[in-house]
Amino acid sequence: MSKLLEQINKESRIGSIKDLVFPVSSTYDFSNIGKVVFINTGDVYEGKFLHKNYSNTEKLPGQAKKIIEHGDIVFSEIRPKNRHYALVDFDSKDYVVSTKLIVLKVKENIDPRFAYIVLTADQNLREFQNIAESRSGTFPQITFEAIADYEVNIPDLPTQKKIEEILSAYDSKIENNNKIIKNLELTAQTIFDEWFINFRFPEYEKAKMVESEMGKVPEGWEVKKVSELFNVTLGGTPLRDKSEYWSGEIPWINSGEVNKLRIVEATEHITDEGLRKSNARLMNVGTTVLAITGATLGQVSRLEIESSANQSVVGIYDEENKLNEYMFLYIKSNIMDLILGASGGAQQHINKQMVENYKILSPNSDTISNFTKNVLPMFKLIRGALFENLNLKQSRDQLLAKLI
């Protein structure tokens, strides 16, 4: 590695973003095509195109205009920190993207993947976000011209490919872990659905079904309010103008973190004083957290770290730690029912009281114990893989900072 760093220092030149890539704005000709895949800013995230669904061209919005080609980089001009970017590494002849996505082509002697790595490096994204906020604080937005002169290290083409090769090893391991996590999560949810929705739990044939307010359920199972079985906690935010409340040791998350499958790192940190003098409350590992308002309404995740949260997050936790896996999978399966609420109409938000009063099915203790024995090993493997990914990403980013 030291030899590579020496080579980079020797062979590199100080350049700028405009020496790596340039923007294009070729527009799509719809005259000879009836359907295309339209990609908006929210349809790309951390290197992935999130769908490949075709739309009729006559129904597309006005911002559906830009062509993309193999080797292009698409990068959202809105809030760079939100990580809406991707490298086009497939045949995209039927794709059209929003005008809110900057489409970038690489220059001669620049490897597309190397340019993509530079543009999406954490330290560079932070700087791009700062530039965006300095230009328009209420709606952080950038243009290519705003970042074109941002300085970067540009090694020769063989060294670019070597850097890409090294970093790809980290990315491959992270991607492999993600596949394992996805399969384990699917398996756990499938077991839950089979046992508690289809009622095909072990020896279900011997169970007597009786009437309840949720319809027929196995005898001995009950319908209870969430608050009868769990602690329900609403988050809070320490005052922002009190510097002594922030940059401490206590993890604190905002509702955006609930978009993630599991929560393994904090958004920010608060102090002991910030925790004591605000409505923030510390939530245990294993707490099911759900976003209760705004754009993230209905998102469900699980804390794998002890953390506090903001007032748009509700946490649900069993102090005896017997029902936490059951609750997480139950809420994931039934979150839309909770959001619809007693009125039967979609809500703009839900609140702590609605969560507390929400009725859930409470199986008998033997069934819950058996279920937990089945799924807990999967939960532990998921947790381990997520923390391994976090460590891999941190190591990758530290290495990337040295390499570029």
C-alpha cells in the first residue's frame, strides 16, 4: 500500500472536477419510441438504479428529458449529502432521466469508475453539501459550475485502475454481506407471516380457533394494546442554540435514519446535559423505531445501538426482551394498518398515543419462546453483518482519503 501511495504522489497531478468529467444535456427524441424507463432523483441511491419500470412517453413529466449512456455518471443537484447518484454500467438506450440529475461524461484518460469514486467520496460529498448550502440554505442545490473547480488528485490511468481494484474488494465484501442480510431478513419475515398471519405455527393442527376482535385466533392468544406489553417512548431534540447539549457521547438519530433496515450508527451525538434537559430519551438495543410524521412516515427500523431520537420517532421496547423480535416483524407487517388509524383514512402523521393504543395479537408464551429461538440467530447474524459493513465502509473511506 505504501508503494502505491508513493506512486500516486509521484504520478498524480492536482486537478479539479472539470478535469475528470463534463456535463451533458442531450435531450430524448420520443418520436420513434412509445415507452422508456424514467429515472427521477429519488430513483437512484448510492450507486443503484432503484427500478426499471417502463412508462408511456406521453405520460411522462416535463423534466423527463436527458439521455444517459454507458459510462455516464448521474448525480442529483439537490442535497448532495442524500447520496442520489449512480454510475451507468448497463445498456441504457431506453432510459431517460430528470433534468434535476446532472449527467456527467468522463474525459480522456479518466476511468469512469475512478471518476465516480472521487465524486462520491464522503469527504467530497460533505464539501459539495457545504457549497450547496452556501448557495441556497433553505433548498441546498448545486450545479456543475459550482463544483467544477473543486480540487482533486488525479493519478495516471493505470493508477486509477489500481485504486479502483483495491476499493472494489471492499465494495464486493459489503455487497455480499448485503445479500446475506436480505436473505436472512426475508427468512425471518416469512417465518413470522407463516406463524402469525397464516397461523401455521408448529402443531397448529392441534390448536382450537376461537373468536376475537381480530377474527378467529388460536385459543390462549389475546388481543392487547401495545402499551400493555411494551414501553412506548417519544423522542425529543435538545435546543440547537445550546452548544453544551451537542457533540457529546450519546447517540441521537433523526427520522431519516429510520429509512435504514437497522440502525447501527448515530446521526449526531448529544451530551448528558442535553439528554437531561430535553424530551430526548435513551432507547435500548432491540427497540423497534418508527417514523411518525413527514416524508418518512411509516418507515420502520430497529436499534442495534443504544440511542436517543428526535420527536418524529417513536420507540417500542419490551423491558424483559422477550417480545422485541416479534414486535419488529409485527409492526413491519402491519404498519399501514396503524397509519390508516381508527378513522379509516390515511393520516398525515401518527402520534405516541395512537401507537400505545394500537391493538396487536399476543400469542401464548410457549409460541413466542419457540418463535424467538427460531429467529433470534438470524437477527444476530444480521446485526453482525451490518457492523462488519460499517467497519468495512469506515476502513474503505479512510483508505480512499489517502488514495485520492
